[in-house]
Amino acid sequence: MPIELKNVSFAYQGKYLANENLNLLINDGERVAIVGQNGAGKTTAVKLMNGLNKPTEGDVFIDGVNTKDKTTAQIAKTVGYVFQNPDDQIFNQTVISEIEYMPRYFKLEEKEVRRRVDRAVELTDIKKYLKKNPFDIPYSIRKFVAIAAVLATEPKYVILDEPTAGQDRWGTHILETMIETLGGEGVGVITITHDMEFVANNFKRVIAMAHKNIIADGTAEEIFWNEDVVAESRIKKPQIGQVAKALGLPGQILFSDELVKAVP
């Protein structure tokens, strides 16, 4: 069930060009990070993947079906999108009602609603907040409420927009465990983020964007050790990579165990 962008351009209000001639294929179960400076076109690109944006030119296909022929709600069954700011997504009065909303919208049987909600709650570790108003809990937890609401639709792909922003080590650990679990179930995860440590630790494939387009697509090592790509996309190497470079160590080092082995 691939996501495919073919010669896709998008202009806001038909004037401001945010993406230009994107060509991209994301296969079943892939974990992909999209990186680049603000204004590179990352958010616009991922919103094209779930129908929040429809191409000005070109086509987006989800499992061979053109998104122009589907509503965003229909596409959400396959590609779920978690906003950077949970306040742009949450609208129910309790955490539990927020998570239940889409399964009930799809008119699922009560047993199936309960199963999906329980699974989403377990993956995000928010059980103790279920009866609370989402706006009475911390921002970092609210982000997990938004994630749980998307997970309850059981999409084949989950898009996470800046998921680690505002998170502490516990929150990042929950995210990483969740991504690993979803990957084991064949669910694809796509993230846009400025957290390069998070990228290096959790994503095999990294897409760098600049100037409204894709400038590089490869492994974390290939992207972070290509100085031209790092400069053009205005990203930073993960800290371990920066240390390795400063020490003049050989190899494309991104992790602490690699650093220890490389130090003479």
C-alpha cells in the first residue's frame, strides 16, 4: 500500500508555490524522516500525503488511488496525520471521547471501538488521563492524546509532525517504543522534525528538503555525512556525528558505540 507522489506541485491560493515537482515513493511499513529548514516545504508535502492538501499539479496516489478522488476523512483510514500543535486537532471534552471519536464516526461495533481505544492508550501510555479534559493536562501529554486519536483509526501510515517538540526523555522514550511497535506491525511512520538525534535513532530512510523540493534521499549516514546536503538543507549532524567530525575520526559515525570503537 505505497504512497506515491508524481510530479507534484502545490501553491497556496494558487499563488505561493510551496512544493515544486515532487517525486517520491514510500513503501509499506517504511519509517521515513523528512528534514530541512523551515519553509523547505516539509509540512506541505506530508499534508499532500493524507489529502489535507490536494496537488495544484501532478498526482498523489495511496495504494494506487488518486487522492483527488477521495475526501480527507476517507484517506485518514489509511494515512493518519498528527498535527505539530495538538490544540489544532483536539476538540472533545475528555481524552477518552477524543480517542473514540473517529472509530465511532466510522460506525464500528462497540467491541471494536474498545479494542482500538485500548490499544492506542497502551501505545501512548495515557491511561490515567482518560477522564480528564485534554486542555487540563500538560502540553506534552496532549500531544500523545492527539497521537492516540489517530492511532485509533488504525491507519497503514502515521505522519508525526515535530513529535518530540516539548517532550522530555520519558516522552521521547514512549515515542520511540511506539514507533518500534508500529514498525513490527507493518505500519509505516513518517515524521518531519528538527530533532536530528531522534531521526538518527529511529529512521532508516531520511529525505532532505530545500527550495520546495527534495534534494537528497538516503540512509541517515548518507544524509548526515554529505556536507553539501547538510549545508543546503540547513540541518545539523546529530551530536555524536559532530563530535566524530571534530575529532577527525574515519567513517560515518552517528552513534555512541560507533564513537567509542573509533577512538584510538
